Amino acid sequence: MMIMLKEYMLFAFSTVRHRQRRSWLTILGIFIGIAAVVALLSVSQGLKDAVSAQFAMMGTDTITIMPGQLTGGGYGSEPLNEGDLKAVEGVRGVDVVNPVLMRTAKVVFQGEEKYTYVMGMPPDKVEQVLLDMGGVKIIEGRITGANDKYGVVVGYNIIDDFFKKDVRIGDKLEINGQEFKVRGRLSKVGNPTDDSQIYINMDTAREIFNEPDEITMMMVKVKSGSDPEEVAKDIENELEDRRGSKNFSVMTSAQLAETVQSVLGIIQVVLVGIAAISLLVGGVGIMNTMYTSVQERTRQIGIMKAIGATNEDIQLIFLVESGLLGLVGGAIGCLLGILMSLGVEYGAAYAGFEALKASVTPELVAMALGFSFFIGMASGTFPARQAAKMNPVDALRYE
């Protein structure tokens, strides 16, 4: 059986080689579809892996509280406030609550204006939040203290890449008209948004943003030995009693990661579904090519039957040929898809998203090759059956 299959493959390869122009046009539809599927799957999986790594940095004992329902279309109209903060601090199992006031602000350095996110946090909690809960560390300078009202800690990109001129520790920045001095620089997170943020003391942020009570979000660290899920439920009940409605979101790091991964998974399915349409078009191309091949080789089919070839032999010859067209298209498509995904990875790194790495696995390549071979075989089924059913006498008379 293996010897016969090898002969079928050699025969199919010879046929494809002798009809190069038609074969390449047929293969074109397959490898475009496979390239799109491989590129989209590898990039989207890489994005999911990057998001998982970001949440892993937060640890499993972190709870995030935000206004509005994330699953219901974003933030609500009623922000969190200092009263909500005190309520959360009183919940059993809560170790540290870090309130954050975040705004987009105009930042000026030596006459050059830029806009970026500025985050205000209590000075006594900055180190624990950034270093322990945020997974980053100080690589230059120091964390601002309680008495350092106009000191700032900057994200990694602010020092070298944000302004035309390099910023150094001790240099002065102007934020919304107020002068600040750079005290420290954080390590790289891997995305340009986080790496371009500026951190200042909460009281100073309230002053320059004119927000005496509002809190953008709260990050909660759970006490050792407490169950984050149970603590999150207690926080939810406490805030609902206080605010009178569930116009906020309380999510553990695991729940937040699951929500984001779910959204990314849906996007992944939609994108791959769109790319798969081109595979169907490629399959139709293989079917058309095989029908034409059957017509052109009618006399050849009659001769093969006359010398003893069975219907199964004839059918298998055309199935192997169509499968070979799909497999060659799949191999070229895999190579092109990998190159495309690496190009996206390079482009993302150039734009500052260094956390995004294309995920090209042997399983993905094997799946793409197997699927392309299956598409080829399936597309050649009906033409192969037509060839197998030919009457040898009529086939020999065919001109």
C-alpha cells in the first residue's frame, strides 16, 4: 500500500510540474488564505500571551475597582470618591488600597509640549503599588516621598524617547503649568502607553487637576491567607450598599485577565473566519482545475482503465493530485504567514509594543498544512469521482 501511495504521489507531482502555470494559479488561492490564517493566529495568540504576562506581573492577590460596568459599555457617570475608599479600606481581608487619580495632561520640557497620562497616588503607597503590584522597579533615581510635593517618577520612555531632547534625573518638567522635578525612572513595561506615564503625589494631582474628591480607580492588595474572590465579593457588597446601585466594577486580576482574554478570543475567531473565506475560494479554484484536468485527460483515464486500473485507483490519483496542490499552497502560505507575523512583531517593537511577540508553534504549522491538504482533497473529491465513473470505451473514443 505504501509503495502504491508513493507512486500516486510521484504521478501527481509529475502532473502538477507539467502544468506549472495552471498549478501556480490554483495554489495562489490556497497560500493566500493559509498565510492570512497563520499570521492572524500567531499575532493574536502573541497578543493574548502578552496580556497574560502583564496580568501575571500584578499577581493573584490584586483587586481592581473602577466606576461603571466594564461588561456594559465602559465607565459609568458616577466616579469613585474618598468615601468609597474608606469603605473599601474597612473590608475584612484588605491589606492596602491604592487610589489613583488619572488624567491626560500637557507636559512641557524645554519648550516642547506633549500630552500623556499623569497618575496621582498617595506617596506612602507608591512604592508598594509600583514595585509589588505593578511588577516594575526603579532603575534610576528614587521614589518620591511624602514631603516631595512636586517630584515625579516617570515611565521608561520619558527619559530618552518622549521628547526631542533627553530628560535626565533632576531635570524639570511642567505639567499643566506646574513645575516638577524628575526624581526617578521606572523599568520598561513593554507598551508605549504605560512606559510614557508620569506618577505624582495624590494631593498634588488633586491640586493641578482641580479634583478634590474624585478617584479614577482603586487597586487593592489582599492580605496573605485571604481569598481574593471572597474579598472582592465583600467589597462589591459594601460598595453596593454605600452607593445604592452596582454602578462599579470589582474584579480580581484573574477575572480581569479572563475578561480581556475572552474579548481577544472573539476578535481572533472573527479575524480567522474572515481569512478562511479566501481558503474556500482557493478550494473552488482547485475544484475547477481538477474538473479541467479530468476533461483533458479523458483518453489517459480510458487507457489506464483498459490496462487494469480500478475506479478506486483513478479516484485516488486525482485525490492525491488535488491534495498535493493544497499541501504545496499550504507550505508556501505557512512560510509567508510566518514572515508576515514576524513583520508585525518587528513593527510593534518599533512602535514601542515590545511585549507583543508572534507565537508561531509547530502545532500551528502542522494544523495549517493538514488543513490545506484537507481542503485540497475535499475540493478534488467530485472531479475524482467523475473520473472514476468514466466508461473506458467512451473515454478511449474521446477526442
